[in-house]
Amino acid sequence: MPYQYSFIGGLNNSYFFETVNKIVYEIKFKPSPYLLAGNEFSELIYEFVIDVAINNSGKNPPLDNEVSLTIAEIFKEFFNAYSENVCIYICDSSDNRQDIRRKKFDQWFYKYQNDSFIKIDEILVDSNKNRYPVSMVILKRNPYIKQIIAAFIELSENEANK
Amino acid sequence: METREKKKRTTDEIIAYLLQSKREMQEEIKRDANSPEFQEALAKLRELNNNRK
């Protein structure tokens, strides 16, 4: 059973919930038209971030399956409210754990999605050849799905892989 | 060559934007937790949770 969560809104569409261990997580969906700047669908793009807001335990949060379930519920609520929206998630690579994060995100997505969503994975490569996994999640019924997927894939295109 | 550099720079810019944006949101989450509005919303959520028990 998911935790009770609350929508506090704001510019970045914030949600939060508290676990049985008194860990508070916050999730944000930040509007990011920059990513597809100049594209007619740019206003539908949101970056997705989740982080611990409060943890007074002094330890890393324990494994809690209800957390993943609650995040999935929040995700669905966000898309149900705005079915044309699109979420982008980038895996931080500052500690070289980007592939582990991508794997965890994949596991979460395929465990909790209800076949209403599609996830597209891409790798952005910078000029130093560093790899940054990026995923896009979109509802299958999004009327602009083909155009948005094409624009997202174009993001990762560069001279090196043509 | 000029086009290639331009395209490459754009990819770098996109990555930099995404990482910077993510960091900013993570910092915002830490700040949110200390705001009176957040504490008030958290108190309401705890009340809801208690009523569900």
C-alpha cells in the first residue's frame, strides 16, 4: 500500500510523503522547455527529480518497497492530471554510478508502470566522451507521441555516432 | 568542422543544463524542508496518516 502523499505545488510541482521510518521524500516535476527549445512541444517537457527532504536518523534510508510504490502513484497522478506532459530523467554520473541508477530506474519503471506509459532511453555523450543516461517517460495516448519521441532522440544525436 | 563543434557544444550544453537543474532541485528540496509552508503541510499529512490508523 502506498504512503499518503501531499501535493504542495509551486513552480516545480512538488509532492512529498513520509515513510514509516520518518523519512520524508520530495518529488518535483520542473518545467523544462529548454530541452526542446524551438519545438512546438517544448512546454510539455518536465524534469523529474526525487530526493530525501528530511532524514533525522543519521543513516541512509532503509530499503522500503512502499517508497517505490508511492513514487509510482505520484507519477500516475501527475500524468493523469496532464496527459500530454512528458518527463525526462537524467542519471547523475558525478560518482560514476550512472549505470546503476539507470538500472534502478528501469526496475522501478517496469515493476510499477501499468502499460499506459512508454519509456525511451538515450545516452548523451559529452565532448570528453562521458556518458549520461537519460530517459523519457510519456503516456502512450499522448497525441504528440511520435513527434516528441523524434525530438528526444535528436537530443542525443551528434557527429560522433552518425 | 565548425558545424561539428557547434553540435558538440550543444550536447555539452544540454548535459550541463540537466545536471545543473537536477542539483538546483535537490538543493531546493533541502531548503523546502525548513520552510514554514512545508512544515505546515507535513503536519497536515501526519494528521491524515494518524486518522487513517
